[in-house]
Amino acid sequence: MSDIEPTVEWVSDAAVIQDPTGLHARPAVKLTRLAKTFEAAVEIRANHGNNWTNAKSPNKVMKLKAAHGEPLHVRAAGADAPAAVAALIDLLNRDFDD
Amino acid sequence: MTAPAQPQTQPQVYEGIAVSGGVALGPLHVLRGPGATARRAGDPVQEAAAFKAALNEAATALQALIEAEDSLAGDILEFQLALLEDDDITAPVLAAIAGGTPADRAWIDKMDAEIADYRGDGDGVLAGRAEDLSDLKNRVLSALTGSSAALAEVPAGAILVAEDLTPSLFLDIDWSRLAGAVTTGGSPTSHVAILARARGVSLVVGTRLAVEGLPAGGTAILDAAAGRLTVNPDSAARAAAEAAGAAEAEKERAIAAVLHQPARTADGIPVMVLANIDAPALLDQVSSDICDGVGLTRTEFLFAGGRQPDEEEQLAFYRRLLAWADGRPVTVRTLDAGGDKPLPGVTIDGETNPFLGVRGLRLSFARPEVFRCQLRALVRAAEEAGNLKVMLPMITAPWELDQARAMLDEEIAGLRQAGIPCAHPALGIMIEVPAAALMAGDFEADFYSIGSNDLIQYTAACARDNPAVAALADPRTPAVLELIRRVVAAGEARGVEVSLCGEMASSPALISSLLDCGLTMLSCAPAQIGPVKLAIADYDGRGRNGADHG
């Protein structure tokens, strides 16, 4: 590995989006609010795309257009990264408490 | 304020488009829009402070609104609130301000770029949120220019006059203390119009009146049902408006009492009242608690502007619709384009008589790829919820139903082969062609739903869009009622449901005629559910001619 690009230790996991409309406004708000409670950098990625996006930005999460039935990938880096990933996965598994 | 002693000036009448509401008398109050006040920009440090203060003010106002609103409106506002706290939005604005751009300009630039992004994406859910972004943009701008304070000055019972109203501003206003609103611009299909209908606020749009020419503090009559504003009314008109207003208030109380109850006639016959859904925004504005399901979903909006929604996009909407209905039955009509609803790239141009041409199911057969795509999305949705029904429009002969059913079966077989879960929905037909109404029993349909608008037009040979023949196109014309009775009888004989989903069911004055025909399932515009339930409660079938509630 080169030391030009510092290696970031990402913790990652994935869970299926159960909400019938996908990751629309209400779930996006819940997800970003939860992500913001962690110090770690938290990112998500739709199954159909390659780009990781900031899970603390409702605008970016909304534009991800992650659909119902597809897995949402979650990763975090930082002190509380494992807890952040676990919390977001748990929120997905609870279908955003809807 | 002292009453003017001089003789009355001449009444001035302004005609606009009626959105919702009734008659009210009140003082005129002109509302200036955000940005109407010129704003002087400070240095970058002052501008950044002004921007942050505006964000805070907007957030506080949103927070207060969220606490006051029902959960549907609350969800819309929660998203706006979250965006206010989104660094992805605010950081670029602050950077532009630091570079010397005035706060309002920087905010407008960023939000306009985001709105264009949401709209241009081609995703229905995202495009729907563009309106929220636009609303948020105006909300922060109002805070920056200080125009939100203007609302506090509106006198009780006033008729608001504005060039236009944003959804934010609409929700900011305590309508219970006002008579209603008139806008010079605006459209009856806007988000604000939907909010006004859902909340029963008196609103007239598109009056094109010159706001500057209105007498400040003058009295006016807002006849929102007729789409008319009368400034400086004479004393006879005032008295009539006051009486009409009192009668309406009484009626509103009666409607509120029946709205959330299952409908029942005075002689105890239960009647199902369903909602017609013609825009996804309705799902955000109307609670499914007030209806017995969806009797008609007009899927044309999915194809608005010549868009060709793919299977996944359609499926996403059907899922949302089913989730909204919360287990109640949902009837989705397949694409009904043609006639008065041309669709670029789908309908056939240059027909000499489009109403008698390739429209509805006929067009679906001419464009099988569009039809099959919709069928796939529907049967996939049907697998997830057992309450979905599919309805075919503009059917004339039994073989059309057979052919459509064969296509449905083929799509189900194809999906199953591909391992994609799907299910057979109930497949019914819309009765709007007299040939189908006369011979309804010959159709092996799982249900019948009468489309009264076209049934009247085809029975009376009167074009829907030609006012010169409107007198002949009376919905209560005996031939139309006879056809409705025949369809009801055919449904009873075959043991299948019969409903009516055309405009007739949205007209409280016609409800008694429909119940006389033996109908017990009506699907109407969401705003008419209350008035229709009231008309049902007032109906007593005992001893009526032609009444048959077997």
C-alpha cells in the first residue's frame, strides 16, 4: 500500500430498504438525524450506484434515490464508527419505525 | 378606523377560477410577496450574520408549524427543517457570501440550482420535493426581507389578496380567522389549491386583477364557489352574502360530523364512499380515514408531459398508494389517454374525432409495450397487497376484456418465469360507452365502474367541451339514469360490485338520483367526500319512485 493516500478504516454493513416508496423524504430525515448524532464520518451508497454519499446531508440522501427492496450500504470511519453503522442498520431493519 | 360617510362607490366584479369554499364578506387585505421589499446588502460579515439569523427564524417558524400541523403536513415541513440544517446546502451559500455575494442572492442561486436538479432528474418522488425546496427558498427569503411580519397585520375576517401564495405562506396563515383568499395568478391544480381544497379554505385564483387599484380596507364579497370577488358591494349583495355565509357555516358543521363516519342513508342503507386520486400530492394532503378506499386512480399523471415511466417508477407509486389506503380497496385505472387527454408520443395525432377514436383501452392495444409495462407494475403491486384492483377504460365489446385479460396473464407468466413475485388482481371495466352499459352482463368483468362523464357524452351525443350543447348533456337525463340502472342490475345478476366514479358522484345534488338507481358505491373527488356523505345521510329511499335497495 502506498502512503501517499492515507488509509481510512471503514466499518461497513448493509440492510434492505423496506419502505414501499424507498428512501424518500421522511426516512431521509430520520436517517440523517441519527447519523448526525455520531462523530464518525458516515456514508451511504445505493445498491444501484457506485458513489458513497454523506449520510448527514438530507439533500444528498434524498438525491440518492435508493429504492424499496434494494440494499442500502452503510459505512463509517472515526471513533464511534461501529456504533454509527450498527445504529443506522438497526433503523433500516425497523423500517424507520413507520 | 372610521366608516366612510360618502356615497358608495360602484361595485367592481372580478372573475377568477373557483378552487374551493363558499361565500364570505370581509375587509380586503393586500399581502405583499417575499422580495417585494427592497433589501440593502451589508458587508460579507453582516451578510453572513443576516443569513444565519434568517435560517434561525425560518427554523423556529417551521418548528412551531410542525407542532401545530397534522402529521401529513408535518412530514413535509420536517424535510424542510432538515434541509435548513444541512451543511451541503448552507456551506456553499456561506462561501458565496464570504466571496462578496449578498445573502439573498447567494441563497436564491443555491436553491434555484437545487430545485432545477430535483425537477430535471426525471424521478417523480424527487420532482415532487422540488416544491418543498421552492417553499423553503421563499421562507428564508421572507425572513431575510422581514416580510413574514406582514401576516400579523391581517385583520380578522379579512379577504386576503395576493399575487400568489406559496405552500409555506398558506400553512403560516391561521385561516380560521380569515374569510379566504384571492390570487391574481395561480392555478387550480397548484399545491396551494390542493391544500385549500383539503382544508376547506375559500380560494379563488387567476383573477388577473390589478392589486394596486384595490381600495385599502374596502369591503368585498368573496364568492369562492362562483370564483368571483365583488369589491364595494351594494347593501342587497351584502345581506345576501351574510345569509349565505351563515348557511354555509351551518353546513360545514354538519359535514364535520359525518366526514369520518361510514356513510349511511337516513333509512339505514350503508353506502361506500371512495376517493378519486388524480395526483400523488393528494396522498400527502388527504387522510385515507375519511374514505372507504380509492375507487379511481387516474394514472395519466404518471405520463404527464410525455414521460414514459418505467415499471419500477410505476411500482413505487402503486406501493405508495396502497400504503396510503392502509388495507382499503384501491382501484387503479390503466392509462386512459386520447380523447381530450392527448399524450405526446403515445396518442395518435390527426384523428378527425378523437373522442370516437383510438383512446383508452383501444390506445393500449395500439401501444402494447406501454400497456404491458403498466400491467407488470400492477401485478407486482398486487402481490404485495391483496386490495388492488385493475380497471380498463373505454371498453366497448367483450372481446376487448378477453384480450386484455390474456395480455395480463402473459405478463404474469413472464414475471413468474423470471422469478419475480406477482399476483392476479381483480380485473374490472369502466362503463362509459352505451354499448357496454346496455350489455354489461355479457362482460366477464370482476367489477363494473360507471364513468358518468363519458357515458353522458356518448348517450346524449354532446361533446363534453362544448357549452352550446350543455343543456342536453344533463346528467339526470332519463336515458343516462336508465343505463346506470341496467348496469346495477347486471352487477347484481352476476354478483359483482358496481360503483360510479365519474363527476356525478362528486356532485352532492345528484347523489339522490344515483342512490335511486340502486348504487351503493360512489367514488368522488376527495374534497367532496364530506358533502357527498352529508347528501347520503339526508337521503331516505323509503317511498321514493324507482328506489330499489333490495
